[in-house]
Amino acid sequence: MTKTYQGGRLDLGYNSAQMIAVDENIAGGVVGSAGLVLTYGVSFWRIFKSNPGDKFIQSASVTVMVLAVTIAAMRIHYFPDWVLTSLEVLLYLLTFISIFFMFRDGYRALRRRRTR
């Protein structure tokens, strides 16, 4: 690339307005992701708060909320990789905790059914 001077300024081959412009795909992804997180987050938060004693429902609700945040973060192309990795590890842990509570509740239900 040759550097030329035009009108007393250094011309590197691109317009300075191109550097400042925001890509509409990025802006649309951020807005769409925020809408997804808010929609699902509010509905699962209501489910979480309406079932105070059920650990499976609570952990599954939090897992789905973290899943929505992770999907939204993946849609943003310039999101840091270490944050995505941390969200994915948190999602895996919450998934295993939810599965544990699901099996525990199923085992307790079978035991109650056999004793009656």
C-alpha cells in the first residue's frame, strides 16, 4: 500500500467516515439479543419466583436464562472470548445441577408412590 499525501493529509486508501460507521448487522444483533434476553428473562424470572420450594424449577429457570444470555452473547461478533467461555462453563454447571434436581425429584416421587 502506498501512502500518498492529498491536500496536506496522509491518505491510507480508506475514508475516515468508514472507520466511524456502525455496521447495521452489529446494531441489529445487539438489539435483537437484548430483546431475546428481556423477553425470556422476565418470563423465567416469574416462574422462578412463583415456585419457591421446587429446586428443579428454580435451577432450570436460571439455566434457561443463562442460555438466553449465552445465545445473545454469541450473536455479538466482537464479544470477548473469555466471557463466552465463562458463560458456557456456567451453563454446563447449571445444566448438570438441574439434571441432578430432576432425578432427585423423580426418585422422591417414585418412593412416595411405592409407600402408598
